[in-house]
Amino acid sequence: MAEGPIISFDKVNKWFGDFHVLRDIDLNVTKGERIVICGPSGSGKSTLIRCINRLEAHQRGSIIVDGIELNDDLKNIDSIRSEVGMVFQSFNLFPHMTVKDNLVIGQHLVRRVPKRDAEDIAITYLKRVKILDQIDKYPGQLSGGQQQRVAIARSLCMKPKIMLFDEVTSALDPEMVKEVLDVMIDLAKEGMTMLVVTHEMGFAREVADRVMFMDEGQIIEENKPDNFFDRPQSDRAKLFLSQILHQ
């Protein structure tokens, strides 16, 4: 019997007051799939992935993550959040803690990992994102790209089944973007299930199994990267790509 999707959206709708931000979203993501979500500002991209770990609550339809339906049941929410890592545009590191302590605290408090073991895990993932030499520094002593790599390592320490990335390079200087994208490319090669909101179209073409284009709260188009970039189907996607690829 075929394994079901690890993430499933069925006719999901969400409003912010009178603003209809997600409209009848249907989406299935299989384990190990890498999906890049693109589209103009305000199209609902970030809201969609924030619904996956209930940072935003949907009002209609259903979302099932790893076999658990997301609803108001706090136990379900906690179960899903323990399996879903998320990296934001802002790094959200604790400024008064060292890099090591930023990686240890979540493991210790949420996963109940003994501190010594949590430190070993932190070292493992700081090596993986090529930033172990910064382990005893504070976030304010690091560049933006280094802080974002620490944020990725912190999520990986929790051993998530799914990683969500929300515009993680948009606040970085151009020379720092590549070092973060390289880490994400390595993750993709290792088979991590990933949903990535980004305008980095080169990354989308290289890494994505599917590219989804959103506008006005709807998934307007989805396709394999080469087809999406070379033969977009909708006029709205054609306009978006002509603007973003020829800046």
C-alpha cells in the first residue's frame, strides 16, 4: 500500500478579518519532497506554511501533518510542532545566549535531552552548517549569514521530519545568501521534506521537485521547475517571472 502524504491541505481557507488570505488550498506533499513556493508579496505564501505548524490557524478545511489533523487540540499542535522545524527571515536567536546554548535549550526543554547529549548534537549540526568555530560566540558577534546558519542548525537539532523556510535569505546581504542556500541545498540532497518560500529562482530550479506559484491566496500554477520557468501556463506567472528574472 502506498504511503500517504506527509502534509495534506484539503480546501483550506483563512481570513485576517475581512481579508481572505488563503482560498480553497488543496496540496499534498510526499515524504522527502522539496517544494518551492513563490509569488508576489501578499499572495499568501508565508501564511500557507505558517499554517503547517499552527503559527496561523485556518478557519475552514483540513490540514493533516504526519497523520495528525491540525485543530484546536493543543496536544495535536505540540505533537506536530515537535516534528516540524521552521526558519524565519529574522533569525529569532536568543541574543543573551551563546550559539551553543541557543542550540541546546530547545532540545533540553522540549525533547528532554540531557544537557551533555544536547551539546554533542549541537556540535554535530554546527559542523554540518560549517559554523562550529563560532560555537562560543553570541549572535550579535556573527554576520547575518552566520546567524541564519545557526538558526537552521537549531531547527535540525530537534530532528524534524519537515523543514519550513520562510524567506530566509531576504534580509541578508547578497554575499551572505549563497552560504545559507548551500546549507539548504545539502539538506535537500539528504532527502529532507522541505517547503521553501523564496524569490531565489536559481535555488528553485536546482533543488525543487515542484514549484508552486501563488497569487491572491490561491495556488495558480504548480509544475516541475524546468516546465514552470521555461513554459509557465498562466499569464500571471508569466508576468511574475518576467519581472523577477530580468531585474
